[in-house]
Amino acid sequence: MSTTTETTAELARLALPLMSKLGVPMTPRNYAVWYEYVAGSNAALKEEIDRRLAVEGAFTEAANDALFQQYVAECDVAAFQRIRAEMRQLLREVGASLLNAGQDAERLGSHLDGTVTQIEHSSSVDEIRALLRTAIAETRAMRESTSALKSHFDAKTREIQTLQQELDRARKRALTDTLTGLANREALYGALESAIRDAEEHDTLLCLLMIDIDHFKRVNDTHGHLVGDRVIRFVASTLKRLVKGKDTAARFGGEEFALVLPDTPSSGAMALAENIRRAIADARLVRSDTREPLSQITVSIGMGSYRRGEEVNALLDRADQALYAAKSGGRNRVVNENAVGDALEITQA
């Protein structure tokens, strides 16, 4: 299928809702797969997806990755980038239309100048009348051309806006954890990289909190995974409520969370961590169906401070070691990275 402005936009409008309906994460790799599917240009891929559509839950993370590796790997993110390329093409088309309009206006001006000269040298009313009729016809044609240009420009503007909105929605879905509405791991890494650049450029402080729900497996085993999901959402909502400003709350995976705290000293990060720990420990949760109370939900938290020149993973590792120390030390507590292996800077209920 040729990649024109219209076909690319239409394929995007088909692929994005289909991915959302099937719960396929909106990543460039997954989008490349589904763009090729709705385009119908990859017969083997289309046959495999059609087969999987008949199987409930067929599009797991592993299945999505396998589809990309087997059928689209050489294309990589090319399909997703086509939309961006089409937006550039749309802008070029609009620019070309404006250039043509300018050339038309220049021709009209030259014609009118020539008409004025001819009228000045005309000796007959009929000749002047004929020249004026020609000038009016040329002016009317220019007006119609300008009107067509405006309609064309308006249509292209709407198309650009639609494509941009689709890209914005796709990007937001790709960076959001579906269960909690927090940033996902990919977004967390992006926030950390951005915060590290700011800390280096402006010589500011940066802290990272790693948070894990204590004995979460026990919650799932006792009450089931639906209740477990509600507990995860409860912790996420607590983080949303307590985190402010430029801070980023993310679900790192499973029952583990992370908080990126730009321009924050370790004392401030520890105080926030303790507020989070206490708010969760003090909550009394009950099952919505049976009103049965759940056992106390607590979290363990590790805190790491950014050190000049280090990579993202180094900061993550130190905060994670502090989290491990909190879990090993009895849970329901906050541990500063500086206290790992010591008895310092540990708070608990």
C-alpha cells in the first residue's frame, strides 16, 4: 500500500483503537506490528494475528515481543515514525500551496500592471471594456484560488491536529501503568534521566525512593488477585496524594514503586518517605464485597541520593539496596542508603 497522507492517517486511526481494545501497550515496537497488520501488507503477520485474535489473552507481553521479532524486527519503529513523517509532508504541502498562491498573486499583479498600460494607450471604449473584462476575470480567478487555498489550508491544519492528538494519546498510554495510572518503568527512566540532567546543569539535589508493599504475596494468597490489585491501587493513590510539584511517582513493577524527587535534599526525601509509610500503615482497609477487614498494609522504603556523574542505574541500585535493607531489617520502615549495613538513619513504626 502506498504511504500517502490519507492512507497513513487512516491506518493510524485503525491501529490505535484496536491496540487499546486488546490491551496491547502503546510502544513503538507494538505500534509497528499493528500498523503493519491494519495495512495488510505483511501477509504472514496478518495470518498470525488473525489466529491469535480467536484466543483470549493471546497478546501477552511475551506474545507482543515475539510478533515484533518474527515479523517486523527489521522495520523496528519505522511504522510509528511514518506518522511523524506524514506530518512533515503535510506541512510541506501547505508550504507549497502558499508558494503557488504567491506566484498566482505575482502573475495577477503583472497582468493588472500590463492592463493599466494598455488602457492608457487605448483609443476605443470597446477596447478598454474588453481589457477591463479580462482584468475582472483574472481577479475573480485569483479570488477563487485564494478561497481554495484557505479551504486546503484549513483541512490540512485539522489533519495535522488530529495526527498530533493521536500521537500524544499514544505516547501517554505508552508511558502510563494501566492498573494504577502512575508512570510506568519506561517513563520512570525518562524522568530520572531528565532529573539527572537538571541536577548536573543547575547543581541541584536529587533523591530517589524505592517502595515495596510488605508481604504482598500473603495478600494475594489470602484474598485473591483482585484484592491484591486494589491494594496496589490504594498505595498508588497514596503516592499521588502525597507527591507534589515536579516529583514523579511510578510503578516499577509488581508491588514495587519509585518516586523521583528533583531538587530535594535527603532530609526532605526521608521526611516524605516517613509520611508515606505512616499514611499507608495507619489506613484500615476492608473488602468492598464482604466488608471483611484486611490485615494491616505496610511498605518498606529505601532512599538514595544522586552523586555527580553517575548513571541512572547506579542511583537505582543504591536506592534498591536501601530498600532491601529495610525489608531485611523487619519491614514497615524507611532506610537511607547511608545506613545500609549500619544502624543509622532508620525509621520504623
